[in-house]
Amino acid sequence: MVLIDQYEYLVEQFTKNANGQWVLTEYESVDAVLLLQSIDFQISFSDIYE
């Protein structure tokens, strides 16, 4: 699951680890790249917020 803030450069990504626990990763940089490994997809924040 990914939550994208519409007002500032902030993305929260929740992924499940090998133990079935949810892990939160936060991205807060205009230079960041969001990677969705489960579907082999990545997108830069500049593209998300364009």
C-alpha cells in the first residue's frame, strides 16, 4: 500500500516482510524514487508530482 501526500513531497509505503509484518518506509525528497518490487515498477517523485 502506498499513500501519497498531495501537498508536499511525502510518500508512505507499507510492505510486508518475510514474517508477515508490515514495514513502513517514508520518502520525503524531490529526488526520491518509489520502487514497487512486487510488480517491478519504479517512478520518480518528479513524475508523481508533475
